Amino acid sequence: MNVDEAKKRIEQLRAEINYHNYRYYVLDSPEISDAEYDRLMRELRGIEEQFPELVTPDSPTQRIGAAPVAAFGVVEHPLPLLSLGNAFSRDELFDWYRRTVKLAGTSGFDFVCEHKIDGLAVALTYVDGRFTTGATRGDGYRGEDITQNLKTIRSVPLSLAGDFPPRFEVRGEVYLPRSAFHRLNQERADQGLPLFANPRNAAAGSVRQLDPRITARRPLDVYIYMLGYAEGRAVPSTHWDRMEYLKGLGFKVNPHNRLLPGIEQVAEYYRTWEEGREGLPYEADGVVVKVNQIELQERLGVVGREPRWAIAYKFPAIQATTRLLDIGISVGRTGTLNPYAILEPVAVGGVTIRQAALHNEDDIRRKDIRIGDTVIVQRAGDVIPEVVGPVVSKRTGGEREFRLLDKLPRNDRGKPVCPRCERGEVVRPEGEVMYYCSNAACPAQAHERIQHFASRGGMDIRGAGEALSALLLREGLVRDVGDLYSLKKEQLADLERMGEKSAANIINAIEQSKGRPLARLIFSLGIRHVGSETAELLAEHFGSLDSLSRASQQELMTVPSIGPKIAESIAAFFQQPENLAIIEKLRQAGVRTSEEREVKALPLAGAEFVITGALKAFTRPEAEARIKELGGTFKENVTRKTTYLVAGADPGGSKLNRARELGIRQITEDEFLELLKA
Ligand code: IVH
């Protein structure tokens, strides 16, 4: 192939890939299989490797792969990004409407209603049909340049087809779907990291990563909600038509948007979604009501930062008040002492709450929460409820301030110790908000560590749940995760409520877990501050547990996105003799501790399969066995670790949806058979 031929083929491939990308990520309606899509991508990547001078920044191969930056550049917004005034009741909505009619001098206009998604506002600039700059809102006038990060979002078109203005800007909301938000927070909780308070913070945290590869791992999405400016081509004169026009250019616009003729219909739209919002895949905190006619928008103008032509009609928060009876302390996997609220049971949005998160002592003090207070509790979606703050006016004077150290038992030297093991002295490392139990052999920690080790995101040992690990610890059959691998079937079968068969299943599951990828093993060790993303980076960089464990703090810091705090924690972990002993047990048992070549050589190594619907060629157990023989793994449920979802006859909708939501490849039975032949 010569340069000219390469150029031509590259153009064809890019156009084709962009089209299928659009079908999949924007329209949610793919025309080709993922395997075919991959083939196109592979061919493009191959030619671009051969002719690197032909790579352009808008090539679909360039979505990921940009190097981390030291800091974000600044982008001046040619037109400021505004915020919105709020309405909290029907009366306030109608007040806004009456003001608008008065100022407009007419009621002859209509409305566009949209969900107010709780995410992060972005402005995307296109020059000659190419995505050139993506920026955060910042202070409205100047934002941060997050172009590389936004490129990783598949629903952001990199190049446009059709009749676009030579230069224009669109604005929209980048968000993290609810499910991804909960998963991220769960991981952070496991790591003892502060939780994201809401999906907006989580989206902002994901987008404002200096390393775009981290952004790329988070399933962010975007809805475009307005045209900023356009130069060099006339654009439609109503908001609704503009959105239709942008849709035609390939932008993702929320299908729930409605063009409505009157304020009563607006109120009706609000009522529908006030009830229906929990069923949405994203968190919406209200409805945005916009005057449709742009000419009228311009006449109504802006006061301060708030346009008079739009308003955010907010949903009520899911909150309730109740009494804080006491504050309990639980012990986490890394030894963190986690305060939690013990509440007088209260119904919040149809769910009875008895406990709620309190994060840490500083947070409790900052919010001035006292035991005995009447407090406001809040539940968002299906996350752990949290205490928002006290209702100070209800104080009686009998409330008590909480001091974590006062709640703890003391040892004979008078030092506070862990409430669970009553041995480990409690320490608070400088600069950290959490207190820790310093006893490496604390059974509460061991319990949490075994749970974490065996969890789905970890070594995935089915059957090693709460009850079993508590029992094993109590019976002295295990002291740490390393001991799991020397358990004998007979030992398990002797335990209460355990038969031959369940014992055999558990032994089998433990055996299976030996071959998990290195990144999973690193994650499951439960090193403080090392979540699954960091574990993947470490596995990629070091290739084996051995070389990871020998790495100095300096060396660890050369891995992108690993800072001094994480590096210190990892280095400290591998200096502890207890941890080295556990690793030795794992190694002795034959747990995979490196990205072994032989395993890689198997055709399905590293691939995780989920099957939905019936297959013609195999029963499920047969398919499972074939996958395993070829080095792959088989799972019941789609997670973000899933490589392929195989869809047979009558596939289940939830698995398909979940796969789509997470961007997991879906293949047909025929494609699956092809893979097995490989
Ligand atoms: S329109 C001048 N539409 O809400 C109008 N904003 O306080 C400005 N938001 O930061 C925004 N969904 O990021 C608009 N459908 C929607 C929206 C939306 C979420 C956010 C936006 C902005 C904030 C306004």
C-alpha cells in the first residue's frame, strides 16, 4: 500500500467508524456487530501505525492515548456560560411565567422542557467540522481546557458530517450514570477515600483528571442542551429547531426533551418526572424550562448570570427529619474507624432508614451534629443515606457532642483501642481525617479484608460471603486471605449448616480464583488507596507482584496518576512482614502473580464472557467449560470487567441494557463460535 492508497482507505474507514460509533453511542441502535466494528478499528490502527504521518487528532483512534498533562490550560469563553434561577414550587413557576409574559408583552411563545441533569457543564467548540476545544464552565467566563478528556466520551463527535457552521460552540452536561456513580463511591469507600457527595462531583472528578486514561475508564456520557454561538452559517430561530439541527449533525440530545405550548403542560411535564425520576439512568434534580423563540430570549436578556428566559424548576430533595439516637463505630478493611448514625427509624421516599453515613469526625464537627439532635437525613437514589445536618432550632440543651476517642475502650496504658479487637491502639496519621486500628491481626479487619478479597471485583470467590468468613475466622480455620487456599473440603464440610456439596463448591470456587488476572489480585490485597483503576495501572506497569513489591516509592511515582500518598501506602504495604507472609502463601498455593506468557498465549486469555439467551450449539455449562479451556472466564452478570456479552435466542433485556450502558461488546452466537475456533 502506498501513501495515497493509505490516505484513501483511512478516510473510508474513519467515515465508516464514525458512522457506526454514532449509531451505537448516540442513537443507541447499532447496525453492525462489535466484532465487525473492532475489525474496522483494527484495520485503521494498522494503517495508521504504518503511516504515522497520516494520524490526525480527530481520528477515532485518538480518543484515548493522549498523555497526561501537568495542569489544565485556560479557555476564555467567547460567550459567558450562564447559570439558572430556581423555582421550588408551582407558585414560583407561575410567578416566573407571569413576569415573562409581562416583559415579553405577549403570551404568544412556547416552551422547551428538559431534564436538569446533575453533572458538569461543558462547552464544545467545532472548527470546520472538527472538535477542537472542550472546556469546563469555570467561573462562566474562563474555564479549563479538558479537550483530551472529553474526547474519551464516545458520544462526543470528533468530526461532523452535514451542513455545519464553520465555527460554532455547543453546550451540554457531562454526567456519570447512576450505576457508575454508585460503583465508584463503593470503591472509594473500600479504599477509605472520601466519597463523592453527588453525581455532579463524581462527573467533575472524572473529567478533571490530568490523565485522560482515567477519564476513559469511567463511563461518562453527555447530553447537548444548547447552541452557544455559530459563525458563518444561519441557524434555526428556535431552541427546539436548533436542537433538532444539532441532532442531525450527530450530537446526542436528550430524547425526553419536549416542545410544549403552555405553562400548564410545563407543570404536567414536571409532575411526570418528579414521580418518574428514580427510573432514569442519571440523576436529575429538576426540570429546565426554556422559552423556545430565540428572538424573544434575546429580548428578555440576562440579569446578573441568570437568563430571564429560562428557569430551573427543582425537584424536592428526598429528605426527612428524625432523631440521632447515637453514633456507632464500625471497623473497615484498612482499619478505618467509621462513625455511623444510629437513627430513630424514619421513612424517606418510601424506604425505612435506621442508619446513615457520617463519614468522619471532622465532618461531624463541621456540620455541628450532636447526639440527641433532630437531624435531616437524605437519600439519593439507592446510595447509603447520609445525615445532612442538625435542626438547631429543635435543640433542648441535652444534646452531646461526639468525640470518637471518648467512645473507645482503653488499654492498661490508658490509650484508646479499637472497639472490635480491643487490642490495636488507635492512630490518626498526620493529614488524614480517619482514625485507624493499628492491629494488623484485628479480626474485624480480617473479616472485611476477606470479604474484599473474595468480592466480585476482587478474586471473585463465590460462596465466601459474610457468614462463611465470620465462621472461618471464629473457628480459627483462617487468619488471613492466604489461608483460604489451604482449606480442605473436609474442614468445611464439618462446619455448621454446610454439606459435602456446598463445601465442594466453595473449594472449587477458591481453586478457580487462582487464575485471576494480576490487576484483580493487586486490587484484592486491599492496599490502602489502591482501587481497581490503580490496580490496573500497576499491573500494566509492573507485570508481576514480585516487581511491584520490590518497587521503591520513587519508582511507584513514575506510574502515571500515582502520587506520593498512594506510592507511600503501596511501599509500606510491601514492607509489612504480615503482608509478605500472606503473599508467600498465595504464591505457594499457585495463585497467579504475574501476567504469565503461557496464560496470555491461550486465545481467550483475559476475556470475560457473559451469556444471555439460549445458544444453539451448547448448553451453558458446555459453553462455560469451552471458555475456560481457552483461558477465558465466565460470569453470570455483566460488569464493567465483562469483555463480551454473547446474545443467544431470547436474550434478557437487563443484561443487554447493562452491557450497552457500560459500553460492553455484544456478539452473536456465530461470532462467539468464531472466537472459540481461534
Ligand atoms: S441550560 C442559560 N439545560 O444546570 C441556560 N442547563 O444552573 C444555561 N444543566 O450549569 C443552562 N441540565 O450545566 C440547561 N437541560 C439543561 C441542563 C442544564 C443541566 C445545568 C447546567 C448549568 C446549570 C444551570
